[in-house]
Amino acid sequence: MSINRGKLILIEGLDRSGKSTQCDCLTAKLGANTVLVKFPDRTTPIGHQINAYLTSASDAKNDSLESMHLLFSANRWELASTIKAHLTAGRDVVLDRYVYSGIAYSYVASRASSTRQPLSLDWLQVPDLGLLKPDVFFFLNVSEEEQVRRAGFGEELYEKREFQRSVADIFHKILPKGDETFHLIDADKSLDEISSVIYETVAAAPQPGDFQYYIKIV
Ligand code: FDM
Ligand code: MG
């Protein structure tokens, strides 16, 4: 008898949207047979380079944006077979950020400097094509007022008001609003309300069939 494969669940959102808290909550609620994968995974050699990029104060960054974008994607690819193995073994996998963060943040970063070429959505999505497509996808939609009310941004490269505003705009342009796997969540609500909606939606989602892979993201 073959076991049912696990569900691949994605939670995306801006910084301070409560994303990591909700990922922890959902992972706990789904029980011991659940794996949480956070992107970027800063523990791998590629992840170390990403961490250095996000935390360094150097100004030469825009020159290396294409290579950084490819490294963020490579960081997903290096974990792709592990994620698939968990799902095949019947474990649910919760993803904290994935391809949409990849596209949205690089899109905005490439427009933050007037001295370089902006990157197109066509170019940005290509490295992630072929990755596993989540079975259930949540976007935590936090208002700017609520984002500001929560504790302040940290020190990292992209944690700035203007930048976050632009990332929110592009997220809303690229999210798969018509897709039945997609759920837009009002992230201004309380932690408990949000975690209940997320858990109930995952529990009610149909048992996934064959694996689906991205052939087009935006
Ligand atoms: N980020 C994250 C990217 O720029 N590209 C990506 O592919 C991913 C997964 O990294 F500013 C950005 C988003 C954020 C930063 O993420 C670190 P966390 O979730 O704040 O650690
Ligand atoms: Mg952050």
C-alpha cells in the first residue's frame, strides 16, 4: 500500500507580516510529521553568501544583483530534492518564502538604482521554473499602518519603508489571484485568528495528486 504524499504549503508576505510566526504555528499544529523550510536557508554554503549580501554594509551590491538573484534560486534548488523526499515520505512541508519573494525583492532592488538596468519579470522567473509548485499558498497581506505599528524594521538590506512599499506593489501584481490553491490572508487580524484560518484551509485542502512543477510563475 502506498502512502499519501504530504502537502507542500507556502506562506509568503512582507517583512513584519507575521509570516515566520505563522509558519511556526502551522508547523506545530500539523504535528510531528511536518517539516519547516525557511528561504533563504542561510545554513548552506550558498546561504552563507546570501547572508553576507543581506547583512553587509557594502555599496557595491547592485553590480552583483543578477548573481545574487541566481544564488537565491540556487538555494531553493539545492533543497528541492530534500523537500520532494519529505513529501514522498508523507510529510507535510511548510515553506517560509519561496519563488515569489525571489522575484519581488530582486525586481525592486534592480529599480532602486538609476545606474543599472532594471530586471524584467521574464528574466527573473526563469531560474525557478521547474521547482515544485505548492499545493496550498497563503500571502499574508499586512497594511502599512499595521506593519509600522509592529516592532520596527531590522538592519538588513531590504528592511526599509520605501523598499517594502514597492515590494508590496509588485507582490500584488504577480500573485496568482485566480489560482484555486491561492489564499490572500488579512494579516492585520490577530495571530490566533490568522493561524486558525490557515490551519483550517490546509486541513480542508484536497489530498494532492501528482507533483506539479512551475512552468510559468508570472
Ligand atoms: N529574499 C528572500 C530575496 O531577496 N530573494 C529570495 O529569493 C528570498 C527567499 O531576503 F528581505 C529577501 C527577502 C528578505 C530577505 O528574508 C531575508 P527573511 O525572511 O527576512 O529572513
Ligand atoms: Mg527579514
